[in-house]
Amino acid sequence: SSGEVVRFVVLGDGGTGDDNQKKVAAVVRDICAQKGCDFALYLGDNIYETGAMTAADPIFQTHFEDVYAELNFPFHVALGNHDYGGQYLVIPGGSNAPGTVSEEKAQAQIAYSMTSDKWSMPSAYYTFQVGPVAFFALDSNSLALNEPLMRQLDEQQAWLDAEMNRSTAPWKVVFAHHPYISNGEHGN
């Protein structure tokens, strides 16, 4: 154990660009000024309602950069269903209204990493390490969206197993948009 402290904030379902998102950003700014924050995990639904069209879409400025301008640390981003343009989830036992799922919209968020100093999502699932903690971002949308995605579960599972086995970090954190187990209305 290195004894190194890693401090981070976790946000999700935030990409509205509205006053509520700005209020949360102000609270995060104040807490991080007091306690310190190395980075943020941004857990999807980054751009409401239906994602971004391209990496140059001005919605990144209004729904992310402007809102978090006073937070001077990187955001490690995961994809949510709205980031694919899909507004609807598969709800067990519920109505499964069709949503429009766009791989291109997910790719726009990945590509945005090349133009932003704050936004970091090198691929739909990836790993990074800060001090003694390894982080593994997953794309949980193949579990939740109506339409099948290119990154099927077995591909991600094989990748995650290999990366977790390769990692020598004493702490390992897996993050994604959808919870693996949930008692919420959308279920597991």
C-alpha cells in the first residue's frame, strides 16, 4: 500500500446545461476547493436529450465546458443511453418504447476527447490509473438499450477480465452508466 490519497467526485445524468447542473457544479467547485479533487468520473447521459451529432457540436460547449469551466481537473467519461440518442431503456415487465440508437453519436463523444482538455473518453470502454487506484470504464448500454450495439457483452467482459488481471493496482474501481444491481424502477 502506497498510502497515497486519491480524491475524486462522481457525477452522472448531468448533461442538461441548465441551472440545476450549474448549481451542482458550483457545489462541486466549493467542496473540491476545500478538500481537493484530482478528477471526476462522469457516468453518462452527458448530453441530454439525444447526445451530440459530431465532436464539433456546440452542445459540448453549452452542456459541458461552460458548466464545468471552474473545475480544473479532468473528467473521465462513460457513455449513457442518451449519449447514443436513445431515450428509452428496456424496463423489465414494463413498456419498452423504441428509442433511436446512434453509434455515430457515441463516437462523437469519444472523438471529443481529442479537442477538450477536460473531457477524457479514449474509447467506449477503457482503463486508467491514478496513484494506487485503477479505474475501468464500461459501456453498459448493451445491457439496457433496445437495439444491439457493436460492443457486445462478451467482448467487454473479455476485455475487463484481461485488464483487471493485468492490473497490479491495490484498488480497482469499475464504473458505468447503468448499475449492475439496482432496486430502482429500471431494475438491474
